[in-house]
Amino acid sequence: MNVLDLAPVLQRQPNAKSVLIDLLSATGDRQQALFAMAREVRRKHGCDAVKVRGVIEISNFCQKSCEYCALRPQNKKMTRYRMTVDDIIAIAEQVMELGIRTVFMQAGQDPKSDEMVCEVIRRVKARDKDIEVLLNLGEKSEDTYRRYRELGADSYILKFETSSPELYKQIVGTPLEKRLQCARWIKGVGMRLGTGNIIGLPGQTIETLAEDLMLAYDLQPDFMSSSPFIPNEDTPLETLGFGDVDITLNSIAISRILFPTALIPAVSALEKIRPGGQLQGLKAGANVLTVNFTPKDLRDRYSIYSRDRFVVSLDHALRTIADAGLVREGMVALS
Ligand code: 5AD
């Protein structure tokens, strides 16, 4: 197998979808060859250094009703919190002191946190303008995205979750087109865009997963992620099984080949389903790990994947990077 196998996708040819279906289904030696190709693309493009991000989950209020997520307002069992600017800044300081160059703020879709996000962006950038401020706060107006950008925010993750408009509407409750519009606004105001899908939602097929990669290719994101579905307690999808880790790893590897220089995370959901899953993600072409800096009492209430989600520590991230034979971004390899 060689890189040219994905030429029909890169050139948007009619057989692009069948090529993707074939690669998403790869097992055994073919899967290993796919991973090797992804690693080769990553190396050739100088993207082997693993970026470590520090995430702070600043609010678990959410307006949306995504059936896979426990932050949905219908979940009355969840105690809600919204951090203060001072609390967030204190944690951001710790992140930066550990040499982590990306301060990542994540929350449910919570308009009441917009102002405080602006203030945090201002203060982080005033301390060090070279720190990347990354946001994952849901759908906002174009003006709000522009404001974040003008204050210095560098990048924004808004996953489309699934490319099927019917499935998206059914599971998320709002139109996919609205979400894609937001993604275009994010790019339009000058932030780097992260997007991606969940693998294992009810109704998804290998065809729709191939279409997810084609939609991502249309969006040309700077960051791309695929996460396996985790059935989350207190949600309508709580009785389902886990998403398929191997298909997720294949999706990561294909993403690396389609987006050679993109930042691609090995998400904590991989580790939750299969210990060593994040290491496998790095071996499949990922190059980002996100360390969780949310204080423990709040973190327990941000049960985005499940009540006992896998919480990534800096130790775990550094061990995983070393086990993959890679180095952390900004560090010099010891030979
Ligand atoms: N399983 C997998 N991914 C999930 N996300 C949220 N809940 C789940 C779940 N139960 C992902 C979504 C969202 C991101 C913040 O986390 O893709 O965009």
C-alpha cells in the first residue's frame, strides 16, 4: 500500500468513498501498513513532536441536548458549576509553568461564560502572547468568534460529530448546517479550526464514517479528531456499547494522510476503552495529548464521556509519548 491509495480522496474522485470504506475497515497486516504509512507522513512533514495541551473545563452548563453527552440540561443529576476568571487564571498559570504552551478552555455551550472567556483570553495573552489559546465552547455568533479572535484566541474546536444531516439532527437536535456555518465563521475570523467526529453513534455505518472524512476534507481543518463513542450514564444512549477502537485508529491514520501537518489528538476516550489506546493513537499518526487541569471536585462533575472517565495526567502523557518513541514539542531528543 502506498500514499497514492488515497489519491481518489485527495482529488475528490467518484470512488473516494469506497477507498475510505476499505481503509476504515483495515485489520491485521493492512491496518499495520496503514499506521506505518501515517507515521511516515507525520515524520516526512516534521510533525513527530507531540503537542501537550492543558485543558480547563470552565463550565458544565450546556444549552444543547446531545444524546451522547451528560452535560445536556435534561440531566438533572449533574450539579452545575461555572468557574471564575481568577480561578481559571490561577490554573492557566500552573499549565504555563509546566511548560505547556496551549491553554485550552472547554465548556458546555454556555453563553453566560462568554464574557469571562474574553477576560481570560486577555489576561493569558497579556502574560505571554505566544501561548496558544484554544477554545472548545460550542456554537456562537460570528461576532462572538470575532471577538475571541480579536482578543487573541488562536484556535477553536467545533466537531461536526457526524456528517449525516439526518443522524446529526436526531442525536444532537439542531441542524448540521448551523454547525458547519459556525465552523466556517471560525475559519473566517482567522482562528485555526479543529473538527472531527465520534465513532460508534447509533445509526452510523462505515459509509457515513467515510463521508465524515470527506466532510472533514472539505472543511480543511487545522486539527482533526476521531473519538470512539462512550456510553455515558444519565443519557439516552447509556445502554449502548463502546465505539470501535480499531475503526477510530484507522480514522486517525487516514486523517494523518489526508491532513499531513494537522494536529491530531489521541483522545482520552481511547484509553478509557482500551488501556494503551492513546499509545496506539500516537502509533496511528496522532500527535497531541491533552492533560486535564480541572480541579478534582469540578472535574467529577464534568462527566463528558462517563462518570469514571480516564483523566490524563502530565505523567501519563509523558510516559505515553516516550513509549511511542516520540518527543514532546519544544523538547530536545536525548540520543
Ligand atoms: N463519547 C464520545 N465522544 C463524546 N463527546 C462528548 N460526549 C461523548 C461521548 N459520550 C465528544 C464530542 C464533543 C467533544 C467535546 O467530546 O465530540 O464535541
